[in-house]
Amino acid sequence: MQKGIHPENYRLVAFKDMSNEEIFITKSTANTSETIDFEGTEYPLIKLEISRTSHPFYTGESKLIDTAGRIDKFKNKYSKFKK
């Protein structure tokens, strides 16, 4: 491992999934100006749109939604390139 290229300012940070209000604590160097009180301790806060607690791949709730027949349009458009 090369010396002097890795950040030195790791600290505990709260990550909050905004879609389901789940909060988890991990080490990070990400900058933020917001803080949150979690279990009696104040942590820097990073807001996430999606995390492992809300992503369909991890929750098993994935659904294939074909709006306006996009898959069929794609197949028809590129069927001429088949060998």
C-alpha cells in the first residue's frame, strides 16, 4: 500500500436512507454540514436516496415494469442486427 495517498480523517458518520428513514453508522471521510442525534450521540449526517434497506435487489421486491412497451420497441429496433 502506498503511503501518503489515503485519507487520515475517518470518523463515525450517520447515513440516513430518506425513502424509509433507516439510519446506520459507519466510518467515512465524506464532508457534511448536517448533524443528527442518534442513540444519544451526535453524528455528522449523510442523506441517501436509496440504500441496502430500500433497494429492490436487497429487499426482494423487484418488479419489471414495461411502460409503453419499451422492451418490445427495443427488440424491434435492433432485430435487424441479428445474425
